[in-house]
Amino acid sequence: MSEAPAQERDQEHSLTTRERLAYSMFNGADYLIKNIIGKYMFFFYTTTFAVNPLWLAIFQPALKILDVVTDPLVGEWSDRTKSRMGKRRPWILVGSIALGIVFPMSWMPTVIMFWDPMPTVLSIFIYFMIFKFLYYITHTMAVVPYYALGAELSKDYQERTKIVAWRHFVGVPMTIVATLPFFIATQPEWFSSEVTGVAVVMCGVGVIIIATGIWAALGTKERSVSEPKEELPLRAALKITLSNKPFMFLVATVFFYGIGQYFSVSFGVYLINYIIFDGDKSKFTELLMYATAVGAAVSMGLNLLIRKLGETYEKVQMFKVGMLASLTVRAAALIAFQPNEPAWYFILHVLALPIGNTIIEVLPLSIVADICDVDETKSGRRREGAFVGVYNSAFKSGYMIAPALAMVLLHFTGFDGSLAQQTAETKDLLELFMVLGCLVTFLGAIFCSRFIKLTRSDIEDAQAQLAVSQP
């Protein structure tokens, strides 16, 4: 008598291949835009439009703070949403369409400001800030409910890792696609100018965002969950979330790793362009395209390895090992940037970066889903949105600090965006700051990960309590 209902619940929470694909494809769009921004946006504005790095370092984080605050709120609001489409899918649908419109526009200041044939650096910077703000809002609307949906698709300990790993496996190839827009835009035989090329190809990226968002919203079925009639007050819900120790140490780890990851990418492009290729943008984009392609293949292989190891080893322990392995990025940065020797850069982009990046993309959100089980025993509610919102805030906080850190350090190297080549002293400082930035941030992630205490037996105990309390 007891086995039949259990089997029905397992079937209810299993995904078909078609649904798994529909859900995962929007992650590809998210990978695409985050990699484009990380590799090119600040580089584009500081070199093509000569925007002062200090302006970006000072004012961009101010906008990011608002973005960080809205993530937990959107997560809570999606938890409380009631509609015919469910809790998450309406947010994904509307958010992805808005994001697909705003993202391309954030790259084309001189195109959108058609009334000003000679825009100043200041007006371009103001334009950047306005559309960066709109990007943050629309991205939060789409992505926080999207990740929350993934966290609630299965109750199985191993299946949760497989869902996130599948999403990562589909998304990683888009990191290769992310190298194409700037490469295509800088080809003089295709476009009259870099600015025109960037505007055209980013419109194509917008189409991908909208198409995959609609696919995820319409092609994925939300799992029905019984909720108490009495809603948990917002302040009380956030208090419970922030008092969960394993979760908060996971958040702290992700915060420091996010800084290191994004810093190594956003700062590293200057070293590639000005040290390896002495200011040749065409060669710089070509190298990044090839290195990303090989790195993506390595990351997909690591994805399969993590899934296999997950059948034997616990997630938290694997996560800690992955954070320790991130120090290879700092070691690789010591030798990766050799003048006119691009092959050395592959050590960083193909061997060092994929290890920690794959771990951070696959395991933490699977751990968050487990944490939600423990939380449900205390709150009586499924609150994936709340936890994913705070988690995403941590990652975005890293994304907020990393470019600011990169731009401040860039300023102190003596960098001049109006010059095609940089001085020898500037190049030396670029290398020094790259190594130090990676070392400090990844050490912070390793330290925080040591305090994450959550075992598989903890999750099984929580699920056993929930099984008793639920019909």
C-alpha cells in the first residue's frame, strides 16, 4: 500500500528528456550573456569609447547593489506567485523577453543615441549606466525563478546533481559562442566599424535569449507542491534563510569565488590584448575563441566526471576539493601571458579555469536544493526561490566587486585606453595584479568552504521527516 504512492511521487518529480532539454537551453543563453559581459563589455567601453576605468569602478557597483538586493525579493515573490502557469514560469517568460530586448541595447550607445552624432565620453558612460541598470532588473526577473525551478524539479539526492549537471552540459558550449560576437564584429571585411559590428551581432544574441526563455517557460512543467494556507511573513522568511549556517557558508564561498572567477576573466583580457598581442584586437579575439572552445570541451568532460564521482562521494566534500583546486588559476597566471607566445595562455584557460568553474556551476545549486529540504522541516514550506535569490545575490556581489576591483587596479597600472599599445611598466603591473587578485579571492573561497557542514544523511533524515508529515 505504501509503495504505490511513493512510486507516483517519484514519477511526478522525474523529467522527460524533452523537458530536461527545454529547461536546460535557457541556461545556455545565460552562459552566453554572462560570458560576453565578462570578457568584453568593460573592455569594449574602456577601449572603443575610452571610458575612464575609475568611472566604472566607482559607479557601476552602486547599481549592482540594487541588483543584489532585488534577487532575494524576486525569489520570495516567485515563491508566493499563483497563476495558471505556476510560480516560476510566468517570471521566466516575461523576464526573458524583456532581457532579450535590453541586453543588445546596452551595447549600442552611438546607435540608440541617434540624435547626437558626436556623443561625448560622459554621455556614453551615462547611457551605459542606464542600460546596465535595466539589464540587472530584467536578468533577475528571468534567472532567479529559472534556477529556483531547477532546484524543485526532483527530490532525489543524486538526481538533483544530474539536473544541474545536465543544465551545465548544455550551457557550456555557449561559452564558445560567446567568443564569436566580438570576433565577428572586429573583422573589417564584414562590418564598416567595430561599433556597427557589435550592434548587429548583439541583436542576434537577443533573439537567442528570447527564444530559449520562451522554450523554458512553455516546455517545462512545474511540480505541484502543497503549501500551507497561511503565508510566512517576508521578514520572517528572510530571517530563516539567513540563519541557515550551511547555506550562509556556501553563499560566502560562492561570493569569494565569484570575485576571483569574474576578475580573472575581465582583467585577463587586457593582458591577452596588450601583453601577448601588443594591442592587436583581432588576434586577441581569435585566441580567446580557440581557448574557450578547448576549455569548454574540458569542462564538459569534468561535468561527466563530477556526475560519476557524485555516485560515490558526497557533494560538499567534492565542492571543497574543487575550491582548493582553484589555486591552480593563480599558478597558471604566473606563466600564461608571454609576449607573442599565445600557446602559454591555454594553460590558464584550458587547464586551470575549467576545474573550479565546473565545480561552482554544478554542485552549489544542487546543494541548495538539499538545503531546502532541511529548511522545509523548520518552515513548513518549499522556498527554493528565497534560497536561490540569496545565493544569486552572493554570486552577483562577486560580479559587482570583481569588475570594480579590475578597473581600480587597471587605473593604477597607468593604463591608457586611447593608446594602441601600453608601456612596459603597465604590462608588468598588469601581470602582478592578475596574480595577486586571483590568489586573495580564491583563498577566501577555500577558507569559507571549510565550514560547510551538510551530509547526505542530514538530507535523508529531513526527507524522512517530511515524508511522515505529508500525506
